[in-house]
Amino acid sequence: MIEVKDLVKRYGETTAVDHLTFTVEPGRITGFLGPNGAGKSTTMRLILGLDRPTSGTALIDGMPYRSLPDPLRYVGALLEAKAVHPGRTAFNHLLYLAQTQGVPKSRINEVLDLVGLSAVAKKRTKGFSLGMGQRLGIAAALLGNPRLLILDEPVNGLDPEGIVWIRNLMKQLAAEGRTVFVSSHLMNEMAVTADHVVVIGRGRLIADTAMDEFIARYAENVVLVRTPQTEKLREALNGLGATVTSQQDGALLVNKTEAAAIGELAAANGVVLHELSPQRGSLEEAFMELTREDVQFHGPAGIPTGPASGAAQGGGA
Amino acid sequence: MVTDAIPRTAGTNDGHANFGRLLTAEWTKLRTVRSTAWSFAALIIAVIGFTALIIFLRVQSWSQMTTADQAQTRLDPVPQILGSGLLLGQLAVCVLGVLVASSEYTTGMIRSTLLAAPHRLRMLAAKCIVFTIPVLIIGEVLSFASYGIGKSILASKVHTSLSDPHVTRAVIGEGLYLGVLGLFALAIGQLIRHTAGAITTVIALVLVIVPLAQLLPGNIGKHVSAYLPTNAGQQIMQIYPKDQILSAWQGFGVFGLWTAVLLAIAAWLLVKRDA
């Protein structure tokens, strides 16, 4: 279990992590989401004892990382694709790590097999592609057979086959009762992988919730309705407890109500409908909307507002 | 496959990575990169090659030397023998010492290292020990070998022997000097964390700053220069103290002190700074 309590990290004037509190429970995959520059990597480095927090604590099973006996047997971490000396072979990189923990040499070949790098074990890592580097990093993370895994953007640089492989690996690890904490800036990637999600923006906690709940809340169905009798329909819908927002062109966006129910309601009230179309709110757009104010590096043009923006507002973000 | 339990060896629960294991791991790191072999090869070639070459040229040009030079060589041949290979040879030790520490940072490997060994001081201590021992051993072997080579080439003109006063100390001293120099460079590599910057700094400290200090006027220049790290350290290779300010062992002690202070600062920053 990872417990982050009131964690703060400042670099001069910049606050990278701003009073962050959350826990990561064992036996499931916890996604760590946020736009680029939100402080995900910094938080992970603080948990791993690589950086010192300005204030607050980050504990692993109740202990700071630096106090863990044989830390690689507790925690496996993947930080950057290449935290290796390019002149050293993959095998020797894993060898020195194994030696610090008293992990037997046979385990090195096991993890190399597991990540599919056995054929290049004796090659210097300078010739490795981004994907191979990522696989070597995962091999290093699994070396000590740890109960807890911290993976920073593990799908980076992987081909589609590699992405499926890492997804399945994470699911398998979580099913074995391990704690898996994985960061990503891609909401859709997390939606298919994570059981729980922690969302941050500009170092602050935005959401800490089950993935199902997050999807239900932020990516619910929205129905677009056009009618010349806007006010009448709105009143009727409000009576049903639906959330209604008006578009600039006079159309209504209705949350929390099925299209069929709206059609029946309109018929019962004698309201003419010109359009009745369910809009599937994209999770990615919901996530962008949720973190918009916290994005550090905007593109030159504003983010186009889709129907999902109404969904996010309606959902009470 | 992931669930296979990994057998724990004895002594794993002492709270921190076991020191013996850190030594093994640092030895693996040292021997599995090419720069180690290249640097030691450069050290051996420079020390043996330049000792032989320079002493040989001196013997060849003996008749053209001034009587004063000849007398100086006859009186005090040991520093000439030891110094001729050391001037360039020591740079190989400096480069390797810097690389052992700085390459962890320039490659990003330091993060892998510190995740495995989060007790940073132990890691640095293991690194210092593992690097210094081979430098000392090779340094001593080279020191005796270069003395033997220089002595035999010079034999037709000048006689010197390990049994002459202070000669054994000077020869052993060259190996010790190389060992401390390696640590000195390692400390600077650990402080600066960038290979190019650290190598430049070490070379400036070893080769450039001494002649600069001698430009300072009169007695001040003499004293400043005597206390500079490598100048002080090389006193141990002198038979007759060069400037009468520091004796052989005092000078070596000053060099050791410089190294200890730099290492202490490097260790303090290692613990304090973000990796």
C-alpha cells in the first residue's frame, strides 16, 4: 500500500506537487492521471525517495522508501525508459541490481524471458529502441518479485503488441494481489486498464475514485434535443429530475435520462421534437474538461468544446 | 512465473542493503563498462611508456646536458624517473575517477542505483572502496615497474637503489598518490555530476593551477603552491623536499585532507540533493 499524505514539492517558485493526499490499495491497478506537467512523475519520485518532499510524507507499507530493507523486493519501479548505462549489457545492468538485493542470477534470465529480451541479453543497451529500453526497465522492476509496482508511463514507446502485453501483465500482477500504481496522460488507456483512478492537475488532487464511478460520472450519456417548444420541454424534464443545459443554437443537452424516456415525455406533453439524438460523451474529452484549468501547456488554439463539455458540467465537476 | 518466490540469503533483514552486496554490485558496475579497461590500459601505457621514453632520451642526450643538469640527475634521480611517467599517466586515473561517479548521472543510471540502494552514503562508500583498491594495486605495481625500468635505463650514468634513503618510500608513495588522486577525481565527479565539466575541473586542478599559483609574488606564491592538492601530494615522491615547506608525509596528508573534504561535501550533497 502507498500512502501519500499532504505531500508538497516546490522547486523555487514552482509548486510541482501541492498538498497531495491519496492512498493506493493492493490487489488492483490504480491509474495516476494528469496532463503533462501535472506532477505525476515528481510524485512518483517522491514516493521512491529519489527526491525529498518540501513537506508531507509518502509511505510504502508504513515506511519511507529509504528505510525499506532490500527495496527492490518491496517495490519495482519504472521511471524513464533509459535509466541504464548505454555501454553496459542488459544482463549486466540487471546483474548489479540483483546483487544489491541478494537476488540469484537465475532470476535475471527469468525476467529477461518474461519481457522478451533474452535474445539481446548480452548486447549493450546503446543499440536498444525505446520499446526495448522500456522492456528492460520493466524487467528491472520485476527483478525482486516485488509486491508493489510503480510504473511511470509504461506504454510510452511500445508498439500496439507491446501495449497489450503490458496491459495484461499489469492485470496479472494486480490479480496476484500486488499493488500496481501506473501513470498515464491518456484517459482511454487508463479506462481499459485501471480499476481505480487518481487524477491530478498542477500538483493538486482533482479526483480519487473507482474507474467505473469515474466513467459513470464523467462519460454518461447525453441526449441532444431540438424542439420549438424549448421551455415546455425543459420544465417537463426538470420534473423528471434530469439536468438540462441549453446550447447557443437553442438545442438542449439532457443528462441522466435515456432518449426513449425523453421521447415519451415529449409525446405525453404534446411537444414536437425536431431532433432526439444520444451523444456518447468521450472519456478523453471529459478528462480534458476536468483538467483544463490545470493544464500547464495549452496548444495555441483553445480546446474545441464538444457535447461532452455539457456532460462534465452537468455531472457536477 | 512472476509469483515464484525468490530465496532470501542470510542477513537480508538488517534494515539496509547489506554492505558486502553493495561492494559486489559496485565491482560489477566497474568491470562491465569499457571505459574502465581503456582507462587502466591508458594508465599502464602512459606510465611505462613515458618512463622508458623520457629516461632513454635523457641517457641519449647525456653529453649535451649541462654539468649542473647532470649533477642534479646524479644527486636526485628518483623524482625524474617517477615523474616522467606520472605526468600523463595520472590523467587516466583522473578520467576514470570522474567517470565512475559522473556517468551515473549523465546516463540516468543513478536512479536505478538509488532505487536499489537508497542508503546513499553506503552506496558512495562502496563505490569509493571498490574503485580505490584496483587503482592502488595497479598504481603500486606500475610504480615499482617504472622505477625498475627507469633505473636500468639510467644505470650506465647514474646509480640508484631501493635501499638508498627514502627511495622505497617515494616509490610506494607514487602508488599511494594515484590511489588518493582517483578518490579526489571521484569526489569531483560526484560533486559536479557532469562528465565534461568534472574532467575539465580535475585537469585544471591537477595541471593548470600549480603553475598559475607560482606566478603569485614571492613567498605567498610558494606557500599557496605548496598546499595545492597535487603539488602537496607529490611531495611523497621527492627524496629531498622541494620547497622546504611541507615534508613528504605532511604533503601527502594535505592532499588526503583536500580529498577528504571534497568527499565529505560530495557525500553531504548526495544525501541532500534530488537524484
